[in-house]
Amino acid sequence: MLLNICINVLSEIKKDLFGLSDPVRAKHSQRFFKTGPGQYGEGDVFLGLTMPELRVVAKKYFKEVSLVDVQELVKSKYHEFRMCALVMLVYKYEKDMERKKIYEFFLKNTKYINNWDLVDVTVPKTVGAYLVDHDRSVLYKLVKSSDLWERRIAVLATFAFIRLGDFKDSLAISEILLKDKHDLIHKAVGWMLREIGKRDEKVLEEFLDKHYAEMPRTMLRYSIERLEEGKRKSYLKK
């Protein structure tokens, strides 16, 4: 009986997602998320759903879906299946459902959290949220990973801390990634630095004064976006 319920939930989720597919939007997504040979999203397959559509499906099923169901969805070749699975975990987490298991699920399945939107939409609200009051050493393992997405997970998890006015780990991880070669890491670090600056401009400027000369240009530009024009120009000219 339980097996039938599990199969029915999965079937309904898949049916809903396939029913919302849009070939034109899917083709655009293939380009937007760089799925060509040698690109960061190589081989990813899209159905063409919007994020609001995915959230509707996720909200519909998250209470009844099990981690077994989610595991099957997150292994799918379809990007939107993976996103829907992860968003359902966000909703479960926010309802205080199996938080430790959800955190552990994310860490065990990082190879499927393999595009920037999958990381950015879900990691701060799950991995980051869990680590607010737990040991954060796992982030310092992830940030040294050879896997691009594990490094981005380490960066984005700190967004949860930043929102609480806790900048220490975000700054430390940003320092570790100053020499990173990937543009998606430069953007992520710059984004987190900008978020710190929104809350405490002095902390951001202290970091910039120390590191601006070695920061990749994209990282620097992202981090100074909200500074007043004179300061932005000053850092770019230094």
C-alpha cells in the first residue's frame, strides 16, 4: 500500500511537470544555462517551466512527498525535476519537517545540485539555515572542492548567516576563493560581499581595501554595485 502511494505521488508530480512543459522556453533555457559542450551546464535538459510554475507544483506535493520520492526526482536528467525536488525540501524545511535529514540529503546529493539556480534558490534556506546553529566546518571542505557547484554551495550557504548579521564565515570563504578561476564563483562571492555591504558598508570596505588588487574584476564589480559612485570609481581605478 505504501509503495502504491509513493508511486502515485511521483507519477502525479511528473505528470504535472510534463504538463507545464514549453518547448520554446526549454530551448531558451538550454542557451541561458549554458548546456553546450564544454559549458558549465553541459548536457542539462530542460522542459521549459517557469520558477512560479515549479513552486506551485512543489507546494502542492511537499507535505506528502517522501525523501525516497525526492531522491528519484533529484537524479532526473530533467532540470525542472531536480529543481522541484529541491524546492519541496525547502518547503519541508520551513515547516520544520525532517530538518537534519534534509541537510544531510543536500550534502549527499551535491552532484545533482549542478547548476547555479539549483544552488541559489535552495541552499541558503536549507544547508545555510541548518548551519546557523551547527558546526560549519563542512563549508571549508566544500569550498576547497574541485567541483564548481560544491564551491558555490559553500558560498551561498553563508547567505543565511549574512541575513543574521554574521559575516565571519562569508568573509573567510571569500578570501579562500580570491584565486578561483571560475566566473560563477566570482559572481557568487561578489554577490555575498555586496550583501554584507548592504548591512555594514564599513565591513565591506575593510575587505575591499585589503583585497581589491587581487580580486577578479567580476567579483569586484559585483561587490561594489551598491556603493556610491565615487567609491565605485575609486576601487575600479586603484
